[in-house]
Amino acid sequence: MASEKGEIVVKQKRIVIVGGVAGGASCAARCRRLDETAEILLLDRGPYVSFANCGLPYFVGDVIKEESRLLLANPTLFRERFNIEVRTGQEVVAIDRKAKEIEVREPATGRTYREGYDALVLSPGAAPVRPPLPGIDLPGIFVVRTIPDSRQIRAWIDEKSARSAVIVGGGFIGLEMAENLTHRGLSVTVVEMLDQVMPPLDPEMARPVQDHLESHGVRFALGDGVAGFEPRSGQIVVKTKSGAGHAGDLVILAIGVRPETALAKTAGLEIGERGGIRVDERMRTSDENIWAVGDAVEVRDVLTGGWALIPLAGPANRQGRIAADGICGRNSKFRGVQGTAICGVFDLAVASTGASEKSLRRAGMTDYDKVYLHPANHVGYYPGAKPINLKLLFRKSDGRILGAQAVGEAGVDRRIDTIATAIQFGGTVFDLEESELCYAPQFGGAKDPVNYAGMIAANTLRGDHPLAEWGEVGSGSAVLLDVRDPGEFEEGHLAGAVNIPLNELRARLNELPRDRELWLYCRVGQRGYYGTRLLLQHGFRARNLSGGYLTHDLIQASRPPS
């Protein structure tokens, strides 16, 4: 438009962002980097606009000793470095889409006011689940979502001289809190409705995590949902549906989060089938002037194609950048999520990326196969080698990588990150076997665990390495052939198995039937593979049980008691 003097005046764009932390804060900073002229206002109902909520369990555990270490940015930094106005303690209560205005309430004063926008970004996050159970509001029952939450937990432990805690939920936050409360000297019981810890993992991969926590004194009550809470003798008793009771000086609720969608619902924005704000690949909602990012949104799973809620900091940051690009006229698109995550418990790392076998089944996907392997994180001759339990899922039709899970004391993060990157580019198991990765004795091997995973899977697809399913052992007429040494066999073996050590196999072929299939196994799968190749070339029908007897033990241990 023209001014009174005839000058051309460009209307200043007004960008309002509701909610900070990962999604909102990254969006605000990106908007400024792309548009120096825009007016940017960020509103947050909490006292902190940008903090490290992933560090909260470690603040409770006194690993992070200073609360200030959790603060990533403050309003002063946003103003001075980015010329962004940040107002904390401001709750947005309504959106007038027609007028393109929001209504804001200031709880500290009761004041309400309105702010206009050209582009509105919703980053309200997700709220911890607090089911409406008897006693849920008793003092001493906490969630772990904000700095004030963790501050209250620390104060309760100190003031009550707490010696015990019950954690409801065996996922990432629940297990991180179990570790940190144990570090504080508390005895810890974890109550989990499912039959396993770490629900995103397949049961056999979660079992080593449970075993490791139990070795550090953490107790588990699995397969038993919570029925309510009651006070007793100065403690809180967590009552379960089985009738059991678990007493503690405090209780941590770590049973998940729900997207904060009240504001979006009231404004008439589309809500997805999973309960999150529905957005397109540019993070735009059903209103062309409103974007949404972070834990509150529903996005596509890149492996299954279904809608998903993935409350992780990494995707939230990327979504904030994508929304900023769209607001500033760029054509960026969000690829979707694959749920790459890692958790550390007592020096054990557990990580996953992409689909699990459980999620593939839920999605009705049957065109997949899996391999197990148990390599060391680096070469065995260099001191300190640690085993990694690794499971790789891939598509049978073309070898596309679908997901991976790994558990171990060292090297887990590097392997899952490598596979996660391959998934991003639509990689296959053939790509993994050919990947050129760093090698020095203290870091890996000339053939890295990632290479081994790709080789095993690729050999399976080529027909060089037929696999048998552990779940089918004992259900057919196959002969079980244990190719370990006699001492290993005596320490434990499959019922009915025949023991012929690999080094003797070639000379004892006449002892094997040719009218029945042979299913081989060793300790971790390598000797079983060698034996399978030998037998196939001598005209036998042979298959290898993936991952060997170690995988059998994990699967057996993960099965609920009959």
C-alpha cells in the first residue's frame, strides 16, 4: 500500500506462537532467521519458555545439580538476540479465527486481553496422563513434565526423608526415574500394566532391560494395572487390579501423555483419529492461517503410513522449522516420524528406530522378516568389548529396512543412528551390508554390527541363509541340530536337540536324515549359519535359528508365566 507521501509500505507480518520449549521456540527463532521484519510474539503459560524437559529425571536424581542448567533460553535472550517478544505466565484461552485474534488470560492478575495475528502457531505440548482413579490427588503423587514438577519431587524426598517410591509406568520416563531415584538411595518398585517394560520394544528385546534394572535392586510388578491409591501409615499404597498393594513414600505417574488440544478443539480445528491436532506435511492445520507443531500434533508414520503421536524433542524441533518455513513462504515438507529414541538405565542403553514387530502386526503388515544378532561393540581382541543385542526388521519383497532395536552397554547409539539414517533415505539391507563405517579396534570392527545385520538379512533374501522361526520350534517334524561344543550343549539346550559340533559336522553327515528338515542353532547364530551353508551344499534341507540360543533365552524369558 502507499503512504501519504506516496511511498510503498510493506505490511509487517505478525507471527504469534502459543507455547515454547522444543517446537514453539525453534519455530520462533527460525522465523526470525528467515524474516528480519516480522513481528514475533511467543506466549507461554508456564514460567519457562525453553527448558530441557528430557533432563528432569536427572535433576531429580541429583545428576544435574543446578536447576539453572535445565534452562536453555529466557525472554531476555530471545529479545536481545532475536528481537522476539516472549511473555511467560500467559494462557491463551480462545482463538477467533474470523478476526484472526487470540484471547489471552494472565492467571497472576486475572487480566484478559486480545492479540491479532497474521500467522498463528500452536505448540501447546502434551499433558501427563492422570487417570480418574480413587486417590489420584493424594499428596505425594507426582508427574514429571516441568521444572516445577521436578522441584516438588526433590523437595518431597528431602522433607519426608523418603526411602521408597512406586513408579506407575515402565516406559522411558518411568525407567529413567527408577534409575535416578535409586541413585538417591530410594528402593523402587515399577508397576506396569503390560507384561513388559519399554512398551515400544518387542518383548524379547525389552527383557535384558528389566534384568539389568533388577540387578540394581529395582522391583517390577508387570501385567497388573493400577486400580487406585490410598494413604497408609504415612505412605501411599498403589492398589492394583489383581488386588496387590505396593507402598512407597512417594508415587511417580509415568503412564504417558495426551496432546493438549482443548484450544484447537474450541476453535474448530480438525482433530485426528489418534486425538492430536491434524496437520498437513507443511504443519498447517485445517485453518490456512494456523500451524501446529510438537507433542500436540498427529503426523504420519513413515514406515506404516498410519497416523501417529510421537512426543519426542527431535521431531518437535524439525516441525517448528517446517512451520516457520511455510509461514515465511518456503516450500518445506515434514517427512513424517519413525520414532527414533534411546534411554539409558544404569549404564545400559536401549534404543530403537522405525517399526517394531508389534507395530507391524497392528498395522496389518505381513511382508516382513527379522534377524537377531549379538555382536560386540568393537573387536574382541581390544579390551572392554561389550555385547549388543540387535534386532533388525526388513521387508521381504525388496529388503527395505523397517526398524531396529538394540540393547547394550556400549555402541548402541551409533548403530541405531546409522540404521535410522538409512531408513530416512529408504535404505535396504543391501545398503547396510555395503555401508562403509568407521573402524579402529576401540570403536568397531572391519565388519561393523550394522554390516553384519545387513549381511545376515541380505543372505536371507538371496536364499543363502534360510531362517527358522523360534516360535515354531517343536511344532513340526524338523530335527533340531545344536552345532555348539559338547560343554556348551550340556549347560543348556533345546529339548530333543541332537548335538554335532560344527567342526565335526562335515565328517558326520551320514548321521543326519535327508527326509526331514534340519534346524540349526549355536550360541549367537554364526556357527549355525556356517553349518546351514555346509548342509545346503550337501543336498540337505536346512535352516538356521536366527540369533542362536541366546535369542531363545531372551524369547523364553519375555513370555508371561502360563
